[in-house]
Amino acid sequence: MLGEARCLALLDAALAVCDCDQAEAILYSTNSSLTRFAESVIHQNVAERDVMISVRAILGKRIGCARGNQPTEDEARAVARRAADLARLSAEDEHFVSLPGPQPLPDVPTYSDATAASTPEQRAEAVRAIVSVAERSAARASGSYAADTAEIAVANSLGVRAYTPATEASLITVVADDDSSGYAEWRGTDISKLNAVEIADIAAGKCAEARGAESIDPGEYTVILEPLAVGDMLSMLAYMGLGAMAFQEGRSFMSGRIGEKLAGDNITLWDDATDPRHCPMPFDWEGVPKRKVTLIENGIARGVVYDSYTANKEGKESTGHAFPAPNTFGPSPVHLFLAPGEAALDEMILSTDRGILVTRFHYTNIVHEKQTIFTGMTRDGTFLIENGKISHPINNLRFTQSILDALSNVQMISRDPELVEYAYVPALKITNFTFTS
């Protein structure tokens, strides 16, 4: 690792030569390790180190951005000069007001020594354990096991100086045979909290239960979505319109609807990057402190997330959701939380006369942003529920569904949330969920 002093010194070198009215410099250093396995054999083991230095230069309302990837002061200065040159050639952005100024940053646990010190041998032992579990089920294991260490530093000419180290690990596995498959994953900051055998047991159990799947007719069903499927659905909702740019441009389902009822009374959705149950982060890519933002409260639209550019357009403060410039998409929440309920998954199944249990979704895509309609397939464990019990596995189905309609038809919410890719979420029991083929 470069360390805080070295990271900020590189950014200071860039700012010192950036001939402009305002300037921002970002450093993102990563050490990424990945082990991939398929057919119960490790087939790829890679490690990558990279550094990005990015500079945003502002001349009046003209903005230029440039990047480099050498952690030297000469490179930082060269990137800054290119950014200033590009600013001189750029058209004016009438909506730009200013870069953000310095603010106190929260203290959140972003780093794990265990993750940073993890080795290929440790990952190989975890894969060996997963393969053993799969073999006991007469199946094969595939997946990936990653451990990443990063440093993020942001500085600007208005006095922002922010630095944090960060770690993140993930294990994804599919246990499959010729007839069925099961999926499970784990994500977190601290790799020492990962139990690979537990993850493998879940995937192998799904695979065994999914053998002998039968077809059923498409139509509207009561569904029980496990956290993986819920997280996918809510990430799509965030992408569709929980950021300020889409909101301001009228593309968001939230546009003109703040204070209106959008979902059921039991739905409260927020974003909080400082919560250690997620993979926390103290500040965004402008060095602005991350803030908890309530997006939907008891079904009522409450707000969207902002970076400094979109916040200045409305005379508001940034919520700490900026991405590195240049960014044409705008801010977006990536630390989502959905309020849990009081039910156990078994209780949700027991209460269902006829429905479908969905492990996860696959290849989800947007159909209509304003109506929050998305489509995709079920995958790696889809089961028919009859008379309060799982009766048999079924073949995968395509769904086409409004997310807000689904969130308006939630009958039960589990009490045990799980961390998936962008969200910490429980399972949901939803009525009238539409499968189209």
C-alpha cells in the first residue's frame, strides 16, 4: 500500500500545477486477487495491482478531466496539465456551480487485516472445501473467490483532503449436476467471517432439491423472493431512478412524486454507506461525507441521492453519492437497506397455499423506467409451493414485473436480512407477481 501521506502528496503535486480556478484530484489504488474454479477445478488464479490518478480542472464553467495510472509526482502533474488543457477546449456547463468544500468525515470500519493478508493458498483451501461438499452431493462446483485491498484519496483546491483504506471479499459458487444447480454467495469487508463450507452447503442443498424440475404455466403467482432476488430487484429500482440526475430530468419514477404513496406501508428503503453491516465507506469520490438517505418510508417517496453537481442545481447539500468525474449517469445509491419484518422463511412458505420460491434472478433488464418494469429469469433453484410446503422444483421462468407494484403487494418480510451485491435485504413474500414465459 502507498499509505495516506504518499497518496495525498501525489494529489497535492497535481493540484499545485493545475492552472485553473478550481481543481480536484483523486487517487484509487487497488490490489485485487481472484481465484476462479469450474468443474471442481481451479482454472485461474490472478492478481492485479493498479493505480488511477484522476484530475478535474475547472475554468469558470468549463470542465476538463484526465487520468493516468503511474503513482509518481511527474505523472500526477502531467495528468493535471492535461485536465487544464481539456478544460480550455470544453464548452461551458451552465449548471456547474462549485466543487464541494471540506467537511468532517465519519469514522467507519472499512479495512480488515485478514482480507489484506489473504493468500492464494487460503483461497485454494476454501475451494477444496467447496468441491468436497459438492462431491458429496454427486455434483460439481464452480465459482470465484476474490479479495481486494484498495486506497482511496480525494483532495481539491477548496481544502478537501480525504483518505481511507478499504478491503472487500466475495465468494460466489454454483453447485451443479446435469439436471440442476444451486447458488450461494458471501460478501463482506472481513474475510475471516467467511465460512466457505456453509456457503457450499447452501448451494449443494439447492442443487439437490432442484433435481427433477417440472414445467408450469406462466401467469400471476404469489412468490417468495430470497434476499439474492430482492437485492437484484432493488438494485434495478435504484438504477431506474433513485439518483438526482434522473429525478431532475424527469426520467425517474420519483420525479414529481415526493410525498406520494409508491409502495406498501411495510416498505422502508434507505441508503447508508456508514452502516458496518454493508461494506462501508466514509466519503464519496468528491470527498463529501456519506449520509444516510431515506428513499421510501412506509411506502411514501421521501427523496433521492445527490452529488455536489445535482445538489447545487436545487440549492441542496450533497448526500455523498458522487462517482468519479466525468460521470454522465449522476449519483446513485449503492449501499441499500430494506427494513426487515418479523417472519422466518419457513413461516412464509407455511403461509402460502400456492406460490413459487425464487432463489435468485438472472440477466435482469429494464423494460420501462418510469413504470419500474423489469424483466429477467429465475435461476439456480426455483420451486413450487403447495399447501404450505415445497412440493417440487420447477423449470426457470421469465418474469416481467413492475417493481413498485411488487413492493405494493408485499405480504410478509423476513427478519433475517443478508448482504448481497449492493443491498442488505430480507426475503419478501409478494402476491400477483407476473411470469410471462
